[in-house]
Amino acid sequence: MSENPVIWSDYPDVDVIRVEDTYYMVSTTMHFMPGAVILCSYDLCHWEILSYVYDTLDGTEGQKLSDGRGIYGKGMWAASLRYYKGVFYVCFVANDTGKTYLYQSENICGPWKKQYIEGFYHDCSLLFDDGRVYIMYGNRQIYITELKPDLSAPLKGGLNRMVLEDTDNYKLGFEGTHLYKINGKYYAFFIHWAKDGRRTEACYMAESLEGEFTGGDILDDTLGYQDCGVAQGGIIHAHDGKWYGMFFQDRGAVGRCPVLVPMHFEKGFPVPDNRKVPLTVEIQGTKPGHIYKPLNESDSFNYKPDSSGKVTLKNVWQWNHEPDNKLWSVTKRPGYLELETDRICVNVTKAKNTLTQRMYGPVCMAEVQVDGSSLNNGDYAGICALQGFYGFLALTRKDGSYEIVLQKRGTPADNTETGMGGYDNSPPEECARVKSEGSHARLKIVCDFTDGKDEAVFFYMENGCWKCIGEPLKMVFTLDHFTGYRFALAYYSSVKAGGMAGFSYFKTGAGGVLDEEET
């Protein structure tokens, strides 16, 4: 028995397939690297991170956070995951480059072959159909285009038409396309949002791709959470013969969380069981007793390079933008993540090599120990509740002495204040400052997402006891980053570049209890 959401963490825009006894899911990763996360499951309820499709994307100055802006709120969006004749396909657009990417591999863990599809296909969905391949996409106006057999570009003379158009009565027109062929008919799923309503899931059906798509809303439910509709996703024919929809729900600051909905067909049309999203779901897995790797992990930073000299971090970690591999190491000093700086930054969102993990509900916490003995004056190294409106608890050096500082970017009065792709060049607000016991500091953040509380509280260790510092941060999901909040290990220089910070461990835990195990 599993509760909904089945993952209480930020895994938006999911697409799920089944290959024999295993389910695979891809999710949007925006500006984080490695990108296009792939998860696997044997029961649709419990998931573990399996791999990523790419380590880096195109290596642009924005993707490397070297242009003074970054690609916050852009990057990789809403991938389509398909398996056809022994090959896995992942297709998506990047909103910073304006390109459509296609990755192919015979193994879900890669290596992946990268190519581009000529054109830009927002929230696209691939369909392989009797030797032909199509892509359905769009926002408000939904199109379908036939592609060349090698998927490099539209097929000259092939099918290319608009199949649906939303009215002006919608705040968010049709998007988030998922296209399937089931029993000879074509089913297209979309999310949309009426001006006087909330997000809903729609499904339209056609007898042929040249024919008329007819349908409407199939799901309008909030799971009892703040009038936030469960929507955007597709359906899966499970190993037990039943159908399930995998959608997501906006859950405030923690992000957009996957929700599993049992479904069935009535008169050839898919509908949710009882027309509702259940609080709990039960499905017998294909591998009973399988122990899933956690989606969040502590780390003692003890790593060894492989035979080629490459170091691969635990797959729960992602860098905020493409990392600069010359400026970080977990091997020079065993048991430490070491970060260096090569430039001056105005705030933590500009810091290269910020290492992140997703936060998760209902309550989570994370702790880190910082070695600041190699900091320069004006350097800040610590742990951040990272989103557009952040809280950064850091050890800093000032005139040769050490202090602990809480920096924030103030919460907006209106969470639509910033738009997609926004960036922040303003200095942080300093909320509190205390003397440190020395060049080492233990820092902690506790986050509570219960019933939309969305609050982060900051602590530092003094004389063996945790002490609260500053006021709690009211966390807000805003579109400038367009992601749920993350724990982030970050370091930046505000006066002189060239220093170094060491992080000797990272511990995380749920419900207010840290995972004390060395991992």
C-alpha cells in the first residue's frame, strides 16, 4: 500500500513506459546536470534513480553559468520516453537553446547517442506506428508532424496538421502531450487550466491520425490539497493487466510530485476509477521484496576514480548548471568535497559547482560540516535552501576571523512576481550573523512542507548544541527557477577569488531525524 503522491518530491512532467517487468520514468531536470533523470520501478509506486541521459547538454556559456545569467527555469523540459524495436528513445526541447534533442540507446543506462530534430516541438510526444514515426506537440494549438525514418527532421510530404486548439477561456491551453496507439485507436492526453478553474487532465481520441480528435476532461481532482489539480502525464498498461495514469500535482515549495491513478476504459475511453485520485494505491510488484535505493542519501564523500580517471557521484546529486571540473574534487582530500572559486559573485545563485539534492515531504532536514580554513575574506561556504527566493546559511571569513551568516533573497508578496528564465543580480539580504567557534562549522536546515507550511529553519552548532539562527524562510515555488526547493552545498567569493572550501560530510533524513549512516 502506497500513499499519493507516490514520490513527495520534485519529479515533474513524467513519462512512464513498461518494458517486460520493469517500469521506466523520465522527468524534467531543467538547468541541473547531469540531466534527464531516469527512474525505475517494479510496481509503479516505489521508484529509484537509475541513470541520467546526459552529463552535459551543449556546453553553452549559460548552461555553464558563465554568462552572468545562467539558464534558470529553462534547460531540458518534458521529455518523451519510448521503447521501439529494442531501442530506447528520449526526446525533449531545451528552452535556452531553442532546439529539440533526441537520444537513443539499446540500454536504458546508456551510453546514449545524441542528435537533433529539426524544429522546436514544445512538450512533445513520440509515436512509432507501423514503420512510421510522428511527433505531437504544442501549447494551446496542438500539432502532429510526421518525421523522417531517422527522426532528423519533418518528412517532406508527410502528415503535418493541427489537431486541436484551445479556446480563450483557458489560463493554460493544451500542453504536456502524451500520445498512444491503443487497440487501433489514437489517444492524446493533455493538461490545461480554465481561467475560472484549476489544472485538469484531458484526453482526446481519434480513429486515425488524419481524423478528428474528440474528447474532454477526464480528471478534475485535488487529492485534498489546496485546490491544486492532479494533471499532466500519460497512461501505462501494467503487468497485472490494469491501466494506470501517472500524473503530477503542484505541492507548493517542494515542487511537482508524481501521482498514480488507477484507470479503466469505458466505451473505449480511459477514465480514472471512481473519477477520483485515491489517497492510497496498492499494486503487486513484479519483484516482491526488491529493496529500492533511496531518492535522497547522505554522503561521506569517499570516492575513487574509475579506470579512466572519472569520478561519478551518487546519482541523487545534481550540479546547479554544468560543473567546472577544474574547481571541484572528492579525491584530492579523501572524505571531503572541495570547491574552489575563480571569480567574484554577487550572490549564491551565481556560484559555480553548487551541488544539490531534492528536498522531500512532509518534513526533511540536512546537515553539513564546513571546513573554512582556506577561505578568503568575503567568502561564503555552506548549505542553501535553493530556489529563486533562497536561504543560505554559510561560514564566512572577515578580517581573519570566522562568522556564521544567514543570507536570504526576500520572499515575494506574489509568487508570480518572477517569470521563467529570470535571474537575480541583487546582493542578498543579511538576516543574522554570529561568531563561529573557529574555521569549522556544522550547519543544518530543517524543512516542513506539511499542509503547505513550506518553511525552512536554520541552525548552527555551538558548544555541542544546535542553535537556531535568524527567522524561518517562507519557501515559495516561483517560475524564475521553476523547480522545487533543493538542499545545496555552495561556495562563492564576494571580494577575492581563489579560495577553497571543504565539506566533510552531508547528512539528510526525513521527519526531523538525520540518517546517521555512513554511505
